[in-house]
Amino acid sequence: MPQNLIRALTPDQADYLRDESRLNGQAEWIAFPETEQQLREILSSCHQAGRPVTVQGARTGIAAAAVPMGGVVLSLTRLNRVRGMKRNAAGHYVLCAEPGVILSRLRKQIEDKHFAVSDWDEPARQVFEQFRRDRAFFFTPDPTEATASLGGMVACNASGARSFRYGPVRRHIQGLRVVLADGQTLDLERGREKADGRTLTLRTEQGGQLRIDLPTYTMPQVKSAAGYYAADGMDAVDLFIGSDGTLGVVSQIDLVLQPLPDLLWGVTCFFGEEEQAWQFTEQVRADSGTELVALEYFDSQALALLARYKASHPAFTRLGLPQRPFGAAITCEFQGEREAQLWDATEHLGRRMEQVGASPEDSWVARTAFDRDRLLFFRHAAPECVNLEIDRNRQQEPSLTKLGTDMSVPDDKLQAVMRLYREDLKASGLPYAIWGHIGANHVHVNLLPRNTGEYETGKGLYRAWANQIIAWGGSVSAEHGIGKLKTDYLALMFGEPGLADMRRVKKTCDPRFLLGRGNLFAPPEGRGSE
């Protein structure tokens, strides 16, 4: 074992045993590679010794994928450089970044058009000079937690509010460099390595060959980040995106930038009844053009939670809230080139509010940067308040972990699933708050159990909902991945044949089942303590 790279994990490194799921794990060793070569040496050593490896980025995930189950914690936080820039065949700018780069930092660098280019090769510097003289660009994925790392976003195929218009991370990845469990490397470029039907053949840079028999299941036709991506003739890049750190360790991500819209407005619409918000969503979504970027939902319980924390917690005093209670709110974001275009879109929202029995007077329009920041704060305050509420409950019951859904359904099941949630929650008496990406039929039901009894009741509800959503053709995870907390739901979704297909892929890429142990599925018998 390379002693200078893999060290014993010490008590002051206890934070590396958990992530935002609030689940605690255990590990004996920790490593912080700073180069791909060091990453290769670490993985090769662990492969030879049979040591499990849990890959970590910024630990912002909520499905416990980064929580170790023994062995070595592999932190990619020091692989945090932007290595270069190029243009793809379509003429888009492509940044070549390491997995430890933090999203908020990258956004700022793109906005300022400022990168440390001294180590870039000459072609990359020339492209960067073109980029500096060009219009403004941005990287579209926007998960709620802007301190997420790029590697973590790739691992769970993250998305966020703007995925309604732009899609998840997968759509914006041009290529990946991947280090396999034994230290061999793959250099993957979108469009270059494709499956023959459901068979994918890859050659490592060291001369090894992988013949991967892809899963035979059919992916749900909804927003999904559940299990290995599989389709006839699929691109090899897509297999590793959303694989929850189980097939290889990404050492470089080539991400595609998009032109920044000239104008971006936000409109928050308030409704007296939840049903009005659901109907409004369906109507706006059905006749939306390219201007509509996002549709986000907040139910009455989420609005009440925000009001309570605004009154009691100094971090939320600047939170803007309506003067009277409402049954629900929808936040819409629009992009465009002309103000008249966005005024038309805003007025159209007002007409749609009237059609469902709500008043356009009960809406806010955010046009300036200051107002958009307030809107963003409003949108992100809900999950922050839920985390604070969970932490408060854990003071009495330390065993409690986050219990929030991440499921999506087809368009025609939106109102059905919202009614299912509401009726079951009312009958249960559990405290909760619902918000999320209603434009993609994907809301987060956050259960807030105060004791282990309520937690078990919540788990029972979650499982019942998962069964129904699967029956409707939905997904048990739309954006957060499966990790260790949702393995039972993945088994419900794909069944034992689907899990067997995934294990077969895993065995080809990681024969000793060392990477991301416990993510997606349990290791085969006899490999649990290797």
C-alpha cells in the first residue's frame, strides 16, 4: 500500500464518515489524490489488497452514496483544477475539469471568464482567448446545493430547477476520463464509443479490453437517476454518468457550456388551493415555448415552515413571504432576448392563474438581479429549513436520518400522485413539507419524523408510494441517485432480473466489487468483508 498516499483515518477526520443524508459510516483509511497518476496508484493498491473504496466529493449528496462501509475513503477534493478548454464539433465551448471542482466556484470563473491557464497547452489557451472575446456563457445544471462537486453531480446525474428546459447533467457532458478499480484508464468521448445493441466494448489505455453486456431492462420515460443507464446503441459516456461511484472513478469531466440568455426573469404565483397550482402547472407546461426554464412547487406546509424559520432564525430574516397564508406557490423562470417577450410570457401566466381561479395580483415578478437573488434564496430556503428541522429532531432521536422522496411520474399522473401524497400524509398525521420540480412531475416529499415510530410510519408510506409510482411507469429517483438509502426502491423498480443485469455490469468493470460498496445493491455473497 502506498503509505504516502493512503493514511489511517484519524478522529479529527470524522466528517469524512458522513454526508448530507445524516447517515454515519466507518472506514479505516483515507486518501487525497492530487493527480490522476496518484489516483491510479491508490486504486491499484486497493484492488490488489481487496480494500473497499468509497469515492467522495463535496459530500452534499442525500442518498448516502459517499458514506463509507469500511475500507478506504477516496476524497477527490484536491483534484480541483480546470485543465483546459476546447470546442466540440457543434462549436460549443467545452471545459475540461477535474471532479473536485465545486460548482459555485466554476460558475464564478465562467462568469468572470477567468481561469488559471498557465498549465494549459497552446490550443486550449487559444480557445480560451476566443471565449474571452465571445458573449457570456454558463453551465446549465443547477442542483439546490451549489457547493456540490462536479464529480458528485456526474455520479448521480444531478439536475435542478432548470432541468425543465435544459435537462440533467448527462445532456451536458462531452467526455469523461475514468480510472477503473484496478487502476487502468478509459478516455471516453461522446459519439466515439457506442454499444452494438446492448453490448459495449471498451479498450483501456493500458491495452485491456472490457466487454460489457448492458442491462436488458427498459428505462422509464420520465426524469430518472435510478440504476445504470441502458439503451440500444447507447454512448459509453452515459453508462458512467449516474453510476453512483460503482463502476470507476472519474478523473476528468468535459462539460459543455451554453450561451447565457440575455434576460432571465422569475415569477412566483400563489394559490389558495393546491389543486389550482397543479392545474396551472399542466396548462403552463402544455403551451410553454422556449422561454420557460423552470417550474418549481411549494405546498402550504413548506410555506408554513419557511414562515416559522423566518420568525425564529436570523439566517432567514430577509426571506420574502406573502402577508397571508396560501395553499401553494409555483415559481416560474423565463429566459429571452427582449423585455417585451418576457412581459408577454408573464401576462400569459396571469391569464392562466385566472383560468384556475387564482388572482394575478397574488404574484411577484423578479426582473432585476437583486430580485432574482431574493427568488433564489426563497427557493433554496426550503431544503435548508428541512435540514435544520431534522437536526433539531435528531437531538432527541440521534438515529433519525433524512426521509425525503425523489420520485417522478409521467405527465398524465401528476395530479394523481399529488393527491396520493396529500391523502396519505393527512391520514398519517406526520409532519411534512413538499416542494420541488413540478414541471418534470418530480417533487420532494420531505417527511419530518420526531421519533422512531414516526420514522417507521414514514418508511411505510415511502414504500407504498414507490410501488404505485413504479406501476405508473415512474422512477424511484429522479435526480439524487440511489446511494445506500434507496436500494430497496431500486429493487422494486427493476426486480431481481434487473439487479442481476446491473451486477453483471459491475463485475465486468470492478470484478472484486470494491468501488462504492453498498451503493445500488449489496455485493454478492462472499464479498461483503473482502
